[in-house]
Amino acid sequence: MKLSIVIPTLNEAEHIENTLSQLQTLRQKQHEIIVVDGGSNDNTVELARPLSDCTIQSKPGRAIQMNNGAEYATGDVYWFLHGDTLVPKNVDKIIEQQLRTSDRHWGCFNVRLSGHQSIFRLIAWLMNLRSCITGIATGDQGIFIQATAFKKLEGFKPIALMEDIEISKRLLTHYGRPVCITKKLQTSSRRWEQHGIIKTVLLMWRLRLAYFFGSTPDRLAKQYSR
């Protein structure tokens, strides 16, 4: 099984080298890394190019960038990672074993946040619990999808926000529940640290609730950016 690791970036110079460096053992095992930059004005692209198999330019927007990356992918499974994520050892074997033994078509990981405050442990635990109960995965959790299933669904909807939740719902409908891998990815807690922990948690809950009740992704994206 070959993994195509698709990483959308936008001004990720601070993190992208760490993320890509610990994926190099996967490249040595013939998995591929595709970085899709959405117009960074720092040196993200220059840092990413020697550490990836393919670095392409794209219009900004995670959904658009991930779809563009998938067009270049040649693997059996597409794995979508954020540019600030660190993965466990032998992660390719973990994904392969879980997909094979469960006979499922997609999945995600539990996460831990990089911050040292104890509240980050609680936030991560709640994220993992919510995903396990609902079968809805978020981008922080490293969603992976068999290439055949991704192509049949025609990829991510080109929406401004909630593309991860939207595709999770379609995957649930057509392919059932995801594999929930308990080995943890580490994702950066910078979003909470920069904008306030409680404020960010409440914002994300409010946005997801609004999306559930029919608010458009464009409207939600404007609220998120503010």
C-alpha cells in the first residue's frame, strides 16, 4: 500500500521543516509527499521543496489545495496532513493494518496538542471523544481515504470552511464509519495560544453549531477570520 501525503500550506515556514523532516522515512519506503502552497509570502515553498516529492502552487483554501494535491497523487491511500503536524513512528504500517483488518475505506487519528498547559489535554480528549462518537473527523486528525473512495466522491467540496466535516458526512453515508486510530498525532496548539483558549473553543463550537443548522461556509469563514 502506497501513501500519498498531501499537505496544504500557507505561511508555514515556522513548522513545515519539522513536519516534513519526520516524514522522510516514509519517502524512503516509496510513499510520496505532496505540498500544495496557497500563496505563502514567507519561505514555506523554499523550505518544503527539497523535503517533498512534489511542491505545487494553488489558489488558497484548504479544500482547493487538497484537491489539487490529490490530482498529482499516485498512492492507494490519500492522507491529508496539516503543515504543523507530527506523526508517530511506523505510521504507514498502522494505517495499512487498520484499513486491512477493519475492511473500512477511511479513517483518522486521535490527537494531542503541543501546548504544555493541562487544559490542552482536556481539549484534545474532547476532540477525540467527539470524533469517536460521531464518526466526524477534522483536519487536525489527519484524515486518510482510500484513493478509489476519494475519487468516487470527487474529493472535497470547494468550500471556504468545514470541508473536513462535509467530506466526513459523505464518507459516513457512502462508506460507513471511519477507522479511529488511537495512536496520536501531535498538532500545534498555536491557534488557542494566539487567540485565547476559551475564546477559541467557544468560537469553534459556535461555528460547528451554525454549520449544523445550515449557515453557509462562506459566512462562517468570515466569522472565523475575524
